[in-house]
Amino acid sequence: MANVELKPVVHVDNEWRRWIAENLLLDGPPQAIYEQMLRAGIPHEEAVQEMQQAMASPYLAGAQRLRNRLAKHDWVLETQRHMNRLRSTEVPRRHKLSRDEFLGAYYTAGRPVIITGMLDDWPAMTRWNLDYFKRCCGEREVEIQFGRDADAQYELRKTAHRKTMPFGDYVEMVRSAGRSNDFYMTAYNEGTNRTALAELWQDIVQIPEYLNGEGAAQGFLWFGPAGTITPFHHDLTNNFMAQVLGRKRILMMPACEIAHVYNHEHCFTHVDGRQIDLQRYPRMANVQVLECVLNPGEILFLPVGCWHFVEGLDISVTVSFTNFLWDNDFTAEYPQQQAF
């Protein structure tokens, strides 16, 4: 007589109860939830009892009312998604956009725009190259993000990827790398690098048409080889990306797409902008994705909450800014619990 392998019995714990509640709140059919519990090894009587208790729970009823409120918020976002589709998906390029038009048509409207002609007076546009970097600051110790290829979540765990080295050595790494995402000097390294690269900031102008240049020089330096990838995420501020060297490819999704972009942790999604997997992330099929290439001498305005993916097409140097003339502090209202 052949041996029959018995399936181990599984009992409902609090993790299972959270799973039941979440699926009921997502309008999962009770019969389907019950059948999944049976397949996992939960006895029939226990599965029935837990389902009945969950469906009769006043706690779940209270959560449902909260869900109804969130659904109303989602409706507002959905109307904005529909309105966005009435506009062209091309990111406009505006030459020397005036302060008033930038504020009215883009900053307050949360619309991306590429601005040209505003970096013409930057000494960096004519001085900056790899040899200049070595001559100017080559002996200084700088911090970079290193070992990114070995960690799929290198942005979430960026603290673990900090490494210091002479700036001249880093310049040579960039020069000889070809395409690589393994190392990158990013805004996260700015605390260490601002003093080390102080001379470079003398080549930067604060763009007074849009930015508040009072006090010390402000901004963040991004410097890396072709192939650097900043995965899809959103920022908690409005941002400028001022491109000095090389080109960058940027994908953007409006902030109102948040319900469809699989935002499960803080400001990140696991959707890969290099190849969006619609089998794994089917709701992305209906997301509006804007694409542009940012060239040297151009500035891209990234609105707060706008999801963006950035790929270095060449050896690239970017300076980003958040010190706008207008309100740009939205962190106080951001959820403290960031597991979504």
C-alpha cells in the first residue's frame, strides 16, 4: 500500500487574521478567501469560524468606513488622471521661462517642464570635465554609493553602500567604467562632499529667477558613469535637475497615479523602469508614463510627488535644487507609518 503524504495542519494566527481582513477590505470574495485557507492547510471548521468572526467584527466595520473615505480620496485622484490624458504626453521645453509663468503654469499645477537657456552663465558649463575635477579636487576624500549591483534594494538600503575614496580615484573609475550602476555619487553623499568639493560650487549660479540663493550655496551633486539607475520613486519636495555634463533619460508618472504604481514602502515602487513587467504589475498598463531626455544646459522641473526613474546615458553630472522661492516643505503631512 502506497504511503499517503499528509498535508501539515496550519492554524490561524494573527498574521492570517490580518490577511483575511485585508482581503475582505479589498472586496475579495469570502468563498475564495476560505478556499485559499483550506489550500494552505487550515481545517474547514477553523476556516469557517475565522471567516464568520471577521465578517461580523465591529473592528472590520470601522476599517470599512475608513476605506470608504479613502475611496473618496481615490476618486479625486482618478478625476485628475482622466484630465491629465487630455494633455500631450510630451514634456514641454520652454526657453528662459519667466518666473510668473513657471509659477502659474508648472509649479502650482504640478506639471513637469524642461527649461532651456538658464544655465548659460554657469562657469561649470565650460569648465567642468573629468580632468578639471582631478586638478581641482583630486586629492580630497569624497563619499560615494558603492556595491549597488549586489543589492536589488540599493536605494532603500543606501546607508549600507557608503564608501570614501580620493575624488581623483573616483573620477578615474567613472572614466574607465563604460556602463555601470555599481557606483554613483548622489545627493545622499552631500553631507560629506559639500566641503570636499567646495571649489566646484563656486562654478554654480543659484538661478535667481526661481531659486532662493540667500545664505550658503545650496544644491546636490550627482556624478557617475553611463548606466547609473535611480529607480522609480517620488520626492517630498519640488525639485530642479540641472544637467551639466552628459544626458539622462527620465521616465515620469504624475503623482495622481499613486494607486496604480505599487507603492509598498515609503516613496519607492519595485516597478523597474528599464522594463515594466505588466505580468507582475498589471495595473501599470493604465498608468500615464512621460519620457524625456535631459541634455546639457537644460533644467527639468520635477513636481513634488511625481514618480521618476533616471538613467544615465553618458558620463553624467547633475546639480539638483529644492530651494525654490515658494513653499516647498511638505514633509509635515507625510505619513509617519511608511509601509503601504
